[in-house]
Amino acid sequence: MPNGWLNVPHFRQEFNYSCVAACVRMVMAYYGHNESEDNVRQLLGTKPRGTRAANVTNIVQLGFDVRFGASNLSQLQATLAANVPPIIFLLTGTLDYWETNDAHAVVLIGIDAATIHLNDPFFDTFSQQTPLANFQQAWATTGHLAAFIRPQS
């Protein structure tokens, strides 16, 4: 893992519609809290059409603080520096490693000068990399939605 990247465990989503649950599971595992994707899907109210992004706030029931809403690149960099891996909500159409344009969630694990590094639960391998400009375009489609999850203090 390159210096400055967060060592977030990678889990592949179990269903085409369970990316949010898989991302929440990755972030919780990063903090040492292991849950099955099934439990997380139930808590988030995941349906075959997906999970409402705002439902990430439901994990407060498991002892986490969650901040969900619009963000910016500076905030992402600051939270990474504070060892908090953000969950990013975006459309995949401008990500160079995707072939379709779908609503999706990913975990940000690192930012270089011109590259974003992601744990993308749709893929078996990690990390996925995409140019910063492509990421910003994909993220802008959701109004720069992100979730910042930390254990409650």
C-alpha cells in the first residue's frame, strides 16, 4: 500500500445493487468492526433497486458517527489525512475503468497529484485508479455526495 493511502479492506458486493452496503462494510472493517453484507443490507434497507445514499446514517445503531452530504475535494483530502475513508456516491460513466453509466458507491483510499485510488466493490481487484478529472466529473453528478463514518467516541 503506497504511503498516504488508507489500508481499507476490500469486499466485493454480493449483488449488483449492494454497492452501498459493501462500502459501509469495508469502512466498518477498517475500524475493526466486522459485519456480514447481509446484516448491513438489512440495516440500510437495501432493495433490489439499490440503497438510498442517505441510509448510510442508519449505522449509528452500530456505534458509528456518520456525516452525510455534499462535500469537496479539500474535505476529502483532509479526512483521508485524518485516517477516515470517505464513501463517495457517483455515476460511473466518466470513470475510465467502467463501461456503463450507473449510480454507484466507492470507498476513497488515496489521492495522488492527478489520480484517485478507490476500493470499488463491483470489482474483485483493488485498488481501481482513475484520473482526478474523471472522478470529479463522476462525483459532480450526485452533487458531490459523500459519507464520513467514524466510531463513536
